[in-house]
Amino acid sequence: MATLHKSAAMKKELAIQPVGKQSTKIGRPVSKPDPVIVEQVLEHVAHGGTLRAFCRQKGMPSYRTLYRWLDKDESFLSRFTYVSRFLGARAIAEEALALVDTPPPIIGEGDNARMDNAHVNWMRSRSDLRLKLLSKWFPQEYGDKVGIDAKGDINLTISTGVPQT
């Protein structure tokens, strides 16, 4: 009986205690984006660099922190999405052109001089990868145009041979 009395008293005591204002969000609070780092991120991505490569640099925030900043700050998100990524895609396309335009080294001497086929294939695969990524990321600008024209004009007449009354 004493334990019943104790537990009932504890329930009353807990119910009476005022609860302060508590946050409904779980986890660590998101810090405000550092304007200097935001500008560095935008410039790095606009020059064709990746976000992960930026985060690997010494003294830079983690990949998750940058995405938290993007979720929190609308102006950072819009500048990142519409300006930096678009300019970064242009930089990657220019890099692909530079890879293709680079003359391969000549190996051998005299009558045996020839282009290094391994180097040519390596450069081609590097440029192809960049172009494939661009076509996935920005299909409206770098994707293949697939023209499919179809009309839905179908007339169907069914004859059953049964007279209609």
C-alpha cells in the first residue's frame, strides 16, 4: 500500500511541475552560414569543383554542414543552384573540350614514331564521363534531343455481324 501511495504522489508531483519552452526539433542546432565560406563554396563550384572536394580542404566545414546551410538559407540555395552549378557545368564542358583538344604524346622514334593509343583512350574516357554527367545533370542543355511525335487519332470500327435492332 505504501508503494501505491508513493507512486500516486510522484505522479501528482510530476504533473504539477511546469515544463519550460522546449524545442520540437531533435539534434544539434544548425549554425548560421558563414558568409566568407559561402562565397568560397560558390566560387569553387562555379569553377567546376565538387562540393565534396571543397569540404576535403583543411579548415572547411563538413559536407553535411553545407547541406544544412543550404536547407536553412534560401539565398544561398538559390545562388548555389542557379548560378554556381550552372557556371560549374560550363567549366566542366570546357574542360572536356580541352581534354579532347590536347594532342597525344608521340612515342617511339624515327620510323617507329606513333601516337600513344593508351593516352588517347584515357583522355576520351575522361571527356566522355564529363559529358555523360553533364547530360544527366542538365539534360535541357547537354542531353541528347529525342524527338518522338505521336498522334492519338485512332478510329476503331468493330463489326460483329450481328444485326442491330
